[in-house]
Amino acid sequence: MSLKTYLQDSCDSQIVFKEDMIILQPGTFCNLSCAYCYLKTTNLDHKMSLEISQKVADYLNSTKGKYQISFHGGEPLAVGIKHLSILSDPFKCGDLMDRVTLSIQTNGTLINPDWCDFFEDYGVGVGLSIDGSKAMTKRRMTKNGEEAYSMIVKGIDHLNRKNIPFGVLAVVGEENLNKADELYNSIKNLGAKSFGINLEEKEGKNFGGVLPGERVKQFWKDLFLAWEKDKTVCIENFHSLLEMLNYVSYGIEQGFEFDGIAINTLPKITATGDVSLLSPELNDNISWSPYKFKVGSILEEPLEKIIEEGKKAHYVCDFVKGVESCRNECEAYTICRGGFASNKFFEKGTMNITHTNNCQTSQIDKLNAILELL
């Protein structure tokens, strides 16, 4: 359930803004240099101050409902256990202990027994980035150009020895589209409870990406069939799609309307306190024309004011217009609900757009593949 739901007349359209997650960047530095990384700042070493995380906690204390705080890099573990504990402490006080859950997305290379103790003590949900087998993960590299797979697996071994559940986020590029079985089995053998797939996309400083075609639809078919044989691991891409298909089917029977627009604000607070909305990938690209993605600084204004004013930002309004076009033009809108802001911008240079390569490969081709199999 979302913490807060806003129904307002904004950007010349009546929409619902929902807010149930805040993304915090503990630090900018990352110890890896993955070939498809979209971030420009991973060689910098800015660390978030306690003042910033405390201001986020103060904002949450002024609200009701439940939230997720997601620590998302750079590489969050690179700031060290002591510092991440300091940033986490404000969310473990008072009623926030019951209303706020913590999660982290890590490349896994720095995980050791002490980090496992931290995850357990603070109740942190662990998401780990690995792309499948060693052969499939060769584009995750250290800054010296060495493959990081063995380092990641070592971190996973520490999690498994402590029985700490974790999910996996895998990036699939063109070179791995014919390896659906290998992908599923390798993630299962690592001991993951669930995994999600990001088809590589044009984003930030990464100008590559998976292009639409029959190979993409066949990949989704092969992966779905591999999952149906052995549902040991939950594939989030299919789980959410099947849930939505069931909901839509039920809604049609009940006469529901599906043309509303619901947008998650997804505030992202950087290590230096800058705030952007809609997609965490945008905060590293604050000066891109024609938009200014920074909607405020939490060190200068209350987060509540920044979020409310940010909904009126040029790029947010353009994104709303693009989602309205998706609703009016795309048959898949009921399932995907208008796509992702960062993907639209980095592919097309504007938020006011409908169809992109990524929405075709990640949403439409996946939907069509599953419908052909069901």
C-alpha cells in the first residue's frame, strides 16, 4: 500500500500521484565499472550526511502509512558499515520502525560476515546485481577491467551461509537473449528467492541497448517456459504481469474503468541532497536539455515542499502528457501504465512521448509472448 495518495489537478490533467518509496544514494562511488553502467559519477566519492537522512526521517514522521527506503548507489556498501548504520538509524526510531522497511541494491562484491550482521540487525532487504552465469556476467567488471563474477559469488556465499534471503537483478543484453535456460538455472543455483530482468537500454552514458525483434519475444517465451518447469525462483517480470492480467480480467467482468493515470513520484535524494522525481536514473543527469531534473535540495527546503512543487516541474508535466498519450494510443497501456520516464527521455530526448524501443522489448513483446503461451 502507498503511504500517501494525491488526487489533484496538475499539468492540466487530473492524475493520481502515489508515493511509497524513497531512494537514497549513500555515496556516489562504485568499485566496479560495468560496461552498461548509466552513471557518470561513480569515480567521485561524495557521501550522504546524517543531516540528509534525518531530514528524510523527519518528513516520514510527519506522514502516515508505510514506506520503503531503498539504498541505491553508486555502490551503497562502499560507504562502509559504520556510515550506512548512521544513515539507517533515523528510520529505526519510534513508529518508523513499524512503518519503514529498508532495502539495498548492491553489486555484492563487498559483502562479508560483518555486512551480513548489518543486514540482519537492521532488517535490510537485499537486492543483488548479477547477470546469470559467469559467461553472462562478463560485462560486470572492476575498474582494472577484471571480471567481477567471482567477487559477486563470494558475497552471495556469505549471504547463503547466514541464510539471508536475497533477490537478483539481472541485465540482459543482445548477447544473452538466446540463453534464457542458462539465465534461469544459474540464478536458481545461486540461491536467490526472486529475480527481475532489465533488458539493456539506452540510458545515461550507456548508448547501447536491446533492439526490438523476434529474438526478444522468443527470449521471453523461453524464459517463461523454463520458469514453468521449475518455479523455484519467482521471476518478478512474470509475477507482476500475471497479477495485472488477472486484475484486468476481473475488472472487465466487474465493469471497472482502466483509463486513470497513477504516477509514483519516486523521490531520489543524492549523496549531496539534490532531489529528483520519477526515475532514480535521472539524478545523475541534472543538466540535460531541455529539462532540469533537480527539483530541490533537501538541505535547503523540506522534502514535502520539494515533492509538491516538483510535480509541477516541466519534465514531470511532459511525462504526464506522454502517459496520457500512451493511455489513448497504446493497447498495452492497461498493463504497463505508461512506461518509464528515464527510458523515454534517454531514447527520445523528451518525456512527452509514447512508444520506445524499451517499452516494446520489456513490455509489449513480453506481453505478447505470454499471451501466445497461455
